[in-house]
Amino acid sequence: MSKLELVFVPTPAVSHLISVCKFAEKLVNRDERLCATFLIIRPPPPFDASVDAYIKQKSSDSQGSRIRYITLAKAKPPPSDEIGKSIDRYISLYLANCRPLVKEAIISNKRPDSKIIGLVFDMLCSSMIDVANELGFPSYLFLVQSAGFLGFTFYMSIWRDQVGREFNQSDADVKIPIFSHPVPSKVLPSFAFIKEGYDTFCNHAARYKETKGILINTVAEFESHAVNSLASDPELPPVYTVGLLLDAENQKPSTQAAGSRPDLENQKGKGNSTSEDEEIIKWLDQQPTASVLFLCFGTLGVFQPPQLVEMAIALERSGVRFVWSMRLPANAETTKLKEILPEGFLERTKNSGVVCGWAPQTDILAHKATGAFVSHCGWNSIVESIWYGVPIVTWPLYAEQQINAFQLVRDLEVAVELTLDYRMQQSGQPEIVKAEVMEKAIRCIMDSENPQRKRAKDMGEICRKALMEGGSSFISLERFVETILDS
């Protein structure tokens, strides 16, 4: 039987690969004629190579020859001074430099028994539309972010046409059609205030309109206003909501270990051992249902000691049980927590809390003892939290996380605001979120009568049903399969 092949070109970052790899698995399972080839671009300097370990693991999965992973040679990176102007522009320029490598890989690795029916790229890879056009097949955008974020990128060109410039943080609240509430300018992504970043996303958004379809890792009922806004725009190609997609088997990071409770001296060089993860889950098994607060801030969520002290004070004052995934900054004078955190904190909370480096995030969110999640609001973490019905306390740090946090609190009502506009990469001394602010948010989210808790639980059930036969995501994936089979 002749195969019909989709070529995937993802941004070289594990956070992007997780959902798109899961999507490819669902796709080939839906129709036996379909197969997929991933062309893995090596990250440009100075970014790490954790992608290699992830792809090695995925290559050993059970899909056999129906999903292939081909790693490309490195392309020439842009001038290093581009990083300081805009990291999004730097990566986009690098990915554009990879077009000849991608084209050659498609030609030289074509399966003898297959027909290529499309190229699927993600957010920063819109330059790959050129490759698809040259080779004569359609292109599709797979968005690892939210429908809300996508709608914002489309709005950016409208704003510039009306105002003649990028956003300023002093601008009044903005009415953006993708959101049901006016958006404070202070919660817009950092790139929206920088010409180079602004230009980059305006260019990407314009190219997205050239595709034959847009796939989004979301559920129509979850982001109903945003999805309806996109679907009603006559300038856009068809939108397919195919989430929620999460890879529960591959959430343990490949670098940075948990270490012991008294210190994090073993933090560098490897991931948690199975026994360390099991100890965390064993501790959760002994806690009451929905009684534990989980704190975790993603790969780049590293706070300086003064902020860690405020967090410890808030946790102790609130009296809440907790699992705190903590990463120390590279410039920390010590890795011993007892020398960083308030004196006696570890001893006083030894029965009510767990402090670790890396944590098995998906397993913790899935556990019945977990009652809420203090998160940086990356979309993958949001997807996991909502899937398991866990409400969120918002602490965005970088990228599009501020606007994600706004959407969670205002439009979707599944989160409590700790902060919406915190930015880790601001120049000068980072802002300190005080203990009393954090304590207030903790008490609010852990209140059993809090409406966000019920809404998050209900939304988790809705999202799981969406993937079942007859559900909105199941039907949307079916529509996409029919589209590509007819192409």
C-alpha cells in the first residue's frame, strides 16, 4: 500500500517537540496510510542540545518506520549580536538559513513507496513555506501555543497600521478581538515592545495566512472565544483544534537533578533518579486529597536567593502542604538550601513540604493530593494542569507567558493572579514578589470554595472528552485527515 507522508519541521526545542510529536503519533494511528518524517534542526549556539536526547528517546518508540526522525547538519548561525536585539528574530533568521538543508533532506530521504502530501512547521519556522512551495506541496502551521496567542500575533499588524509603532507598556488597555476582555499593555509579550521582535512576529503572522490550515494544541470548548474569533476571520485558513496534547511519558527533564532536601549540590549534570521521583510520589500518597500546592517554573525559571526567601516565608505562613521544584541560579554563592532559605525553614516544614530540584511534573499534577499549581504559565504546563483539573496561580516569567497568564485569569477563569506582568529578563535588579502577596494568592487558590478550582476540574473533564470519539478535538483531527487525504 502506498503511504501518504507529512514532513514535520519543528523549532529545535523540547518544549516545541512535545506536542507536535504527540500529534504525529495520533495522526498515523488515525489512518494506516499516513506516515511522518521529522526533520530535526540542530539548535544554534548558544542553545543547549537537549533536543538530541529527546529525539533519541522518541526514535525508540513503537511507531516503527511510520514515524522517522532525521537530524540535519548545523546551518550557519546569524551574527551573535542579533541575540541581544531579539532572540525570536535570531532564531527565525537561523531557521531561515536551514531551508537548503531541509529541502535537500526531503529530496534525499524520500520514501520509495510514499507520496509527500504536506509540510507541517511550527511558529518560528514560517520560512519553510518557501521549501514547500518549491517542492510543490501544501504547508500547515502547527502551533504549540494557545489560540489566544495566535490571535494576538495577527492583531499586531492592525495595531501598527492604526498607531504607527510597536506597543508601549504605558499604553491604555487594548481591545484585541481574540480576547473577551480588554488587555493591559503590561501583560503583552516582551517582543511586542521591541522593533526587531515586533517585525519578526508580524512577518510570521503574514506568512501563516499562506498555509492551507492551522493546527492548534487546544480544545475548542477551553478557548471558545479565541477559537471562534479565529474561525470567523475570512482572511485565515481553516483552524483545527487538535488538543490537548501532552506527552506524559517524557516529562522528566534530561539535565539537572533533584538533589537531597538539605542542599542541591547534585543539581548539575543529570536528571532525577527513579527512586527520587518515587519518593516524591510516595510522600504525595500520604497527603489528603487536593491539599498540596505544587510550585514549578519551567526550564528557565531560576530565581535569585532574595526571591526564594520570600517564597519560603509565604509557604510557611500559609501553612499549606507543598512540593517546591527549585533551581538555583548559576551565580549562587552556595548550593546549600539551609544557607539560602530562612533559618530553620527546612526543619520546620520537613513534614509538610518537599523541596527538590527537578520534579516529575506530570505525575505530580496527576496525583489526587495536588490541589493547585504555581506556574510560569508556559503553554505545555497549562495544558498539563488543565488536563488534570488543577487550578493555577500565575507567575509568568518570559516569552508569551504574561499574556497566557492574563487569559487564564480573565478570559478562562481557571487561575488566580499572583502576578500577570512579572518579567524575569528585565534589565537591572529583578522585581521581588513579596511574601504577603504570594501568601494571599496561596490562601485564595487553596480555599476549597474557590470557583477557579471547580472550573479547572470541570474544564479538565471537558478537555478529556474532546479527544474521545465524537468530541470536538476528535472531530477536528478527522477533518484535518480528510483534508490531507484529498490533497
